[in-house]
Amino acid sequence: MESPCILVCSIDERTGYCFGCGRTREEIGAWTLYTDAQRHSIMAALPARLDTVERKPRRETRRSRMARERSGA
């Protein structure tokens, strides 16, 4: 199952969107219950949503840390 999650699970209080993926709490919680078409529709809206969050996360994500460690950087 495709997911936009990048393991940065923090919600912007102003917009209600996750800083990492752009989904709402409700969308995150129900993600496995959606049809493929519903998930694709939500994913199409995520880039525009992420442009509206007030701040970007400052911490290194788990995924980026693991990639850095694998590359030996």
C-alpha cells in the first residue's frame, strides 16, 4: 500500500496538516481503510497542502538519518 509518510509525524496547528506528509489526523488514522482511488486523490492534494504549513520540521527525520547512515556520510 502506497503511503506519503516520511516519519515526521507532527501536526501544524494552524492548518491541521502533518508537517511531513500533509495529511490530516483523520486521513492518517483512516489511511488503511481508504480505497486506492481515495488514497491517490488525497496524495494529489498533498504538495499544495505542504506549501501552506507555517513551518517545516527542523529535526532530522528517521528516514533521512537512516539513509545518511547507510551512505556512510
